[in-house]
Amino acid sequence: MALPPMGLCVRATFPPARPFQPRTPKVETRQELHSGSNVVERRTDSVKQNWCNMGIKGLTALINDVAPQAITQSEIKTLFGRKVAIDASMSIYQFLIAVRQQDGQQLMNDAGETTSHLMGLFYRTIRMVDNGIKPAYVFDGKPPAMKAGVLSKRFERRQEAKEEGEEAKETGTTEDIDKLSRRTVKVTREHNEECRRLLTLMGIPWVVAPSEAEAQCAELCRGGLVYGAGSEDMDTLTFGTPVLLRHLTFSEARKMPIHTVHLDKVLSGLNLTMDQFIEFCVLCGCDYVEPLKGVAAKTAHKLMMEHGSLKKVVEHLRESSKNPPPEDWPWEEARSLFQKPEVTPSSELKLEWKKPDVEGLIEFLVKEKGFDEERVKKGAGKLTQAMTQKQQGRLDGFFKPVAPKADESSSSKKRKGDDDKKAAKGKKAKSNAPAKKKS
């Protein structure tokens, strides 16, 4: 390994990552940006369970059981110097659920406008930047047609929760009302537009994906623009991100460690190729297809190990199972959405981090949204200091993670050959040539 050039400050030691251990989060109470109001951050058991199983049903638990070495937990400061693609829609949803007043209601200004998402985004982004992380947010585009069924069911559940919430106001407890209120949360177009405006003022880059944000995050990671993808959605792995970072946008007061999931270790631990892993995830149940009756994650893994492909698993179940897959079960279409998602190529994107617009932040957050000016200025000052100070390099930042590939096409093999030629030329370069830092 070539040594970095003289004069480059390199941070080479980090606290060792620890094996994954489930942790029960605590309730957080602290002063909010709006003067005089307290914020309570809490997750109900149902919400916590939904986050743990987001995307691929039962995947987190299976990895923890079968491939525990694939998940490590560490402090946020170990990500110093990293660029990370953040699933914006997931984060905003998290803020709308978790950032609440003491009575369980969302934060609002005097005009009755919801501000939980802005408060969460402002402070959590500052926390990341303050720890040397360069976040880039990725927003959802148009959802795939196959996701219509899932979206419809989510709408029905929100409507049911809304109706139950009205009844709870008459006969239920405060806890019941709080729980049902969180189940009615939906990220709207207005939420997204306000968050994009805030990020622009903060000098943080953002991208609107053609379709799924998780797929675009994975593309940015594979393309070397970022180190990993920050999301609670486990199907980010199915889209092929080499590194998944969970709990990255959680509040500091909850003291939740960052959970890092390495795709290569997931595949080796489960003894699956990338193509098999995608088919396994489809078999578990995802946003595009319902899980098969009687086939949970452990059973799905066992079937994939026995038969080698989802096609053979489906044939086996149709011949021998009491609950065979429906004839129109669209597993092949779902697999295709993971293998060839609609994304903007990394080569067509450029992520730039700029100095924050302090005047613009005060205009937006204070004058328009009613936030406390002193708190906004203090936060903007921390952001400015963190964004402008000279960052140290990382010794391991000279390398980027390589995503396990599905079946290589002739074009991808050609790219690999070109990369090999470039690597061979690099060995002939002078030893004192500047080393190129990776994200």
C-alpha cells in the first residue's frame, strides 16, 4: 500500500467496532427551536418494530442470527471524513414520528404549520457535519408501479389509525392517542420541498432519484461518490449498496450506536451470491411482492440453500406445499426491479458541499417558520465552523468499498478490464505522486 504524501494529516486510529447488540432506546426531552416548547423523542414498540423490519421482512434478525459478523456497532465519530448518501424520505418520516411535543403532537409554529421535519433535519445534519461526515440527501422519485399495492395498504392503515385516533380522543388514554397519531404520519410533497430548501441553505447537496431513493443511494456508493448509504430500510442492501449505515440520523441524546452492515459479509455469512440474495429477499417479502404464506426469513434461506434459485423454490412449493405460490406471483418482475433499478448514473452526478447561507437560514427558519433566532444562529455557527475547517484525511479513505456484483454483462467486464489497465499504469507512477483520497 502506497503511503500518503508528506504533510497530509491522516487520522489512522479509531475505536474498534463492536458486534451488533440490540439496544432499547430511551426517551429524549430537550428544548426545541421554538421558544418555550419542549420536545419529546420517543418510539412506540410498533414503530420500533416497523423500522427494524423496513423493506425486507425478517432480514435484520436473520443476519443477526446467521451472519452476526456482518453487523458492527460503533460511535458516530468513527465515520469521520466519510461521505454518506442519506435516504431523505426515510429520515423525514423518522423526524415526523419521533420529534414531538410533550403531549405527543407534532411541532408546529404559530401559523399551525408542521415543523418537526425541519427541526430534525437541521440538527441531525449539523450533528453529522460536526462529526466530520459529509452527508448528501437522496429523495424518492416516482415509485415503481409494482409498489402500488404496498402504498395502497399503507394508506388504508393510516385511515384506520385516523379513525381509531378519533375514538381514542373520546375514550382512550394519552398513550393510545399518541400511538395512533404516529401511525397516521405521511411524508408530503410540501415536506420534501421544505427540506430541500433547508438543505440548499445549509450548503448540503441533495439528489432527487428517478424512482427509489435506496436504489440511488446504492448507486452513489457503488460509483465511489460516497462511502455508504444511510437508511433504516434493509432493501438498500438488496439494491447492492456495499455499506449500509443505520441509526445515523437518530438523536445524540438517545445514544444509539451506528450499525454498519457490510454486504460482502452478509453474502458470505448467508452463503449466497448477489443474485441469490436478491431472490432470497423477494422470497422473504418486500415492497413489491407479498411474502408467501408459511415462508418466513429462516425458511426462505433454507429453501434457497436447498434449491439454489427462486425459480426452483417456486416449482418445489407448487408441487409440495399446502400453500403454493399464486400463479400470478410476480417474483421475476420484483427481482428485475432490484437487479436493474431506475437510477441516475453516478458519472452524471456531482456532489458539492458549500458554505451555509446564514442570512437565508434566519429568513426561512426564524421569519417564516417561527424558530428561535438565537438557537438558529448558534446551529448555523456550528455548521459554518464544521463546513469550513480543514478536514483530516483517513488512512482507509484511500480505498472505496466494492459492491458484490450480479451476473456481469460484457460491458461491465470491459469496464473491469479498463480498470485493471489503469491500475497497472498506476504502479508505474512516481512514488511521490499525490495519493487520491476516496470518499
